[in-house]
Amino acid sequence: MRKYAKHWRDSASLIVAARNEGNARDADGFNYKVLVFKRTERTSYLPNHIVFPGGAFDPQDDSPQWLSLLAQQHVPEAAVRSVATVSGCRPYILQTTSDDTLDRNLSVRLCALRECFEELGVLLVANKNELVSATGSGFSRAREGFDVVSWQKDVHDGRKSFLELYSELRETPELWGLYEWSTWITPTYFPQRRFETAFFLAALDEIPSVFPEKFEVEEYMWASPRTLLEAHTEGNLWLAPPQAYELERLSYVHDIDVLVEFATKRKFHGTTPFCPVMYNTSDGSVGTLPGDDMYPKDFDFLTDNADVNKYVHLSTQEFADLAQNLHRVEHRGINSQTYLQNGQPVDGHLHLCGKNTGLSKL
């Protein structure tokens, strides 16, 4: 059994960004949109929430037959190994143990690909010519032109495996264009329903067709990060906290080519897991994250914050004034968040407040 199996489940989510038709810029300057959907009331986790496609890890994601498929398709072993070539911090979900058949950098990506297909019918495939030549555009491709709905239902309901789909189509799963992005662990104050979720980012040169799965998906939408955040603030939809955070830092990058260039370079830097530690204040609550002075040192992701009410006599602003280094989300209501980060982001990532350096253009 994996170390934290009794405390939380593993899952994966996929942030899919796609270029606007004709590379057109919207009113906010974005030339791309991201794919999200609203969960139905029937779903057991996060009903009615707006989320990226994703879901729980399944044993089929760890099947050794995936390696056989890659070998049959003549994918170079060096290309397979390159998926796990990462330095820096490794969240536990991406650490391979004796309990695992595949390298977790492979199997967790396969989980993200499978969930994206099961929920929205978007199947991402690799360009095998680029794998052989070790060069590529950095963009992924959505496979169309097959009976998506039938396969989606069969894979979702367990009649066929996800691997059978790639084998039938003679396609290679897109492992290389899924850029390691972040890892979120459900806060400790949700002890009955916790997840460690690896987020990946994939970019497409055009918006693909979407086939929503009726049980899980109420509706789906393509929209820019800024549009989704504004709709959340106005109360027209509700973004789950990790989604809102990721959209916030994406909202400062307006060009999809810049985003892909950044993600290609950053993927080797590792990922520090984010498990918000909450503090109550007189006018709201604050979720602190790694790098914040109020984030517990050597946090074990299991122990409740004994100081959760220590500063309840202070306002959110007064609580912020106690710290020199800030990396936090201030909550003053379900649709009202303020994002603060005054230092360098961890792992060479995008700055939460848009203070990015080294990007060629925004």
C-alpha cells in the first residue's frame, strides 16, 4: 500500500488550453481558451462545481501493458524515460514506489488523459515522428474521426479499457505534451474526502470537438482565464479553489505560444505540493501556501492547524501585516478571493500576481 493511501486518494486533472480560431485575440487580449465543465448534482465529489477534466487514479492507469503498447509502436526508450526527467521537489503522487508497476510520471499522466476522454471525449495523441526525432512544437493533438461516443461510454462504464482505444486507433498516448504543472492536496479540515491531485497542462493549436458524458457533466465551456474568473466573482459560476488559483496565475499570460514555451522549460523544475493551511480572521479566512511566513514549517499534510483561530480577533489585513513573506488566498465569501504573493514563486512557476520574469511576451 502506498504511504498515504489511507489518508487520501490519488487523482489527476488536465488543464487544456486551445488556440482561438485564426489566432484571434479576445477583448482581454487572450488568443486561447481553457476547457472547464460543471459537475452534475449526481456526482459524489464537488457537485455543481466548475472544474478542469480529471478524476481518481484507476488500476488500469498502472498496467504494464502500456509499456508493451509503446514498444509495439516503436516509441524510443529514451523518449519514455524523458517523461520522468525532472529535478527539484517531487510530490508524493509522482514518486514511484515498490507498489507501482509503471513509473508514476507515466501512470498519473495516463490517468489525466483517461479522465479527460471519459468526461469530455477529448483524446490526446502524440506525434510519433516528433518522438523519434526528439523535436516538436510543444502542442498536443486531439484525435477525432472515430466513434467517440461509443468508445467514451465503453471506457467510462468499464466494458473496454483505455489502452484498447489507443491500440485500436494505432495511436500513442500524449505523455510528452502533458506538462507537469502543480499538485494540490485537499486541506486537512476535509478528513473524509481528501485527494492528492496532479495537474498537467496541455496546449492545442485549435479547439477540438467535445462530447460531454451525461452523468458527470452538466455543461462545458471554453473561455479565457479572465472570463472564468470574472464569472466566478460575479457569482455566475463557482470555481473550486485549485481551479481558481490556477486560472488566476494563467490570467497574466495572454499568448498561448508564450504559455507553451514557459511550460516546456518549467516542466523540469519539479513541483512543491500545495496543501492550504487555513486561518480564521474577523472578516474572513486565509489559506496559506508554501513560501508564506504563516505556513507551518515541515508540514506533514495530516496534522490539523492548531492555530486556526489564534488570529480570529484580527482582520484579514491585520493578519497579513504580521508576515513579511506572503503566499496566500484571502477569502471573504464563496465568490470573493484576493490573491497575494510578494516573493518569488516556488519551482520557477508563474507568479500568482503576474510579476513574471523571463517571458518573451504576455
